[in-house]
Amino acid sequence: MRAVVQNDKSRASRRVSRASRATTALAVAALAAGCAQGENQSVRGAPGQQAPPARAVDGAAKAREARAALAAAAKRWKLDKVPLTAPAPPAKKPEIEAREGFEVDGQEEDGLPPVFTTVPTKEKVVFLTIDDGAEKDPAFLRMMSELKIPYTVFLTDEEIKDDYGYFKKMQARGITLNNHTLSHPYLPGLSYEDQKREICGMQDVMEKHYGKRPVLFRPPYGNYNRDTLRAAKSCGIRYAPIWSEEVYVDHWEYREWDQDLHPGDIVLTHFRGEDDWDGTMTDMVRRFLDRITADGYAVARLEDYL
């Protein structure tokens, strides 16, 4: 009887050994197959994740596409060079104060909106601002959109009321619309109440048609007095930027003695066309971009620094 038991144990042991060897062989074969397959396939991340190399390749491809599109737009609009791209906005906003000599009595004590011509920055950027709204050129909208050029607008109701929709399209492209009074008067010649009516009245127009009451205001002609800034503050205005340079379709005008650009300069132009200029809005933009690009400057968004 003992011999029979031992034989049974021996046969069972051999079966287990054969099964173990088979399992091991299968595991080795599967491992080999996986390695061979891996040699022909890209590395994958865990389920639900994208591998870093794929992200890097994807990001680089998009960057190349964006550069190519910008170069094509620059060629289409006949620029000398592709416009430079502004650096990222500052993490800490610069402190904006009234320019020396541009203050009014009670400027700091009353917390009046500062009048300034340049934003404090060491970056080679300038800020393009456009006033009134008389010319409504569809080509200008396309040009600025295709070239990815930021700009800031100061609107006068008398100039835009025939086509509020044009500036709605502008706003939809991310452009900030701001206050330039109802009728573009010489404000220092008006009483405080009349100045307030011009500024607050334009705030009402902006809210009605564009959904926002601006915090930026530019006094017509760059002229103002203490009542102007008091009225502006009462209407919700925080800043009153004017300009360092003004660009036309055929020339530039400068505020500073050196007749040159500086980091952070605010540049003024107007919505004008061939009725007023020897050229169009797109001609003016071309001249502006060619000049600043040649000097190593990019256009930044004014609101990102305020």
C-alpha cells in the first residue's frame, strides 16, 4: 500500500512540475512578445494620461503654425518684417502716478485719476491707443486680428452712434473700449457739471451698448483741469492716460525732446481714413508697425499693465 501512495505522489509531483514549466514558458514568451512589440511602438503613458514627448511635439507644432500664420499675415499686409511679440504681462503691476507737471491741485489728497504718458517698464514695449471712432474700416479689423496686435480704444458718442455694431465686433476680438466723452468738447472751458455730464453720459452709452462702464478716460485734445479729474472720478474713472507720441499715416509727432520711442510709451492715433488722411487706417498701422519693429519694440496691451 505504501508503494502505491508513493507512486501516486511521484506522478502528482511530475504533473505539477510540467505545469510550472509550461506556465514559466508562457510568461517568458509573453514577455518576449511584449518587448518585440515595444521596439515597434512609441512609449505610452498610463491610461488616461498623455506622454510628455507627445505634448512637447504637439506644442512645438502649434508654435510653428502660429509663427507661419503670423509671417503670412505680415506678408499679406505688406509689412517690412513680422511684428515682435510682447513679453508676458508683469506679475506685479507697476505703480501708475500722475506725470510730473501733469498733476492738479488735490491730485493725491483727493485720489484723482492720474494723467500719464508712459507706463513704468523696462521692457521694449509701446501701447497703441486709438481715439474717437469716426472711421469704421473693416480692413482695419481684419488686419489687427490677423497680426494679433493689441490696442486700446477711446470712443466719442457723436462719432460712433451711426454704427455701434462696428465697435461691438472690435470688443468681441478682445479690445477694451473706453471713454472719450459724448461730444469731444474742450473740457476746461466747461463747468464741473457740464464736464460730468460729458463723461458720465458717455459711461451710460458704453454700458448700454457694450455692457461695461470703463475705468479709462482720455480727455479730448489731452486738455483737462481739476474739475475734469474730479468729474471723471465721480463717474468711476481710475486712469486718464494721454500720450507720448502721435502717429499719422505720413508722419509721427513726439512729446519728448529726443523725438524718439521709449519703453512704455503710449502712442496715440485716430480712426481716420482717406477723407482726412493721404491713406487708410491700414496704411497708418503699416507705418506704425514697421517703425517700432525696426527699433526692436513690440505692442503690448495697456490694460495688462494697469
